Amino acid sequence: MEKVKNVLLIFSLIAIIVVALIGIFLVLDLASGPEAKEMLTKTLSVISILAAASIIAVFILSLANKK
């Protein structure tokens, strides 16, 4: 159970860093065309959803370990 929690925590940290980098690319307008901006926006959405899901899973696992 603890190994799963550690893997999810590592994934969440990596996902948050990637989301921050993509956000910086979008704010600084480093994507040259509309297709690139759309791709970055969709990638940002997918990674954010996965990060949120793993943070929720870590929270549920920590609640289960307390009982």
C-alpha cells in the first residue's frame, strides 16, 4: 500500500512540474502557431486531470492507512 502511495506521489510531483512548464510556455507565448497552442492546452488539460486523480488517490490511501 505504501509503495502505491509513493508512486502516486512521484507521479503527482512530476505532473505538477510539467503543468507548470506548459503554463509558462503558454503565458510567454512560446508556441508559434494556433495548432501548437491547442496541442499545449489539450496536453495541459490531460496532465492536470491525471495529477488531480492521483492526488485524490493519495488522499484516499492516506485515509485508509489511518484506520
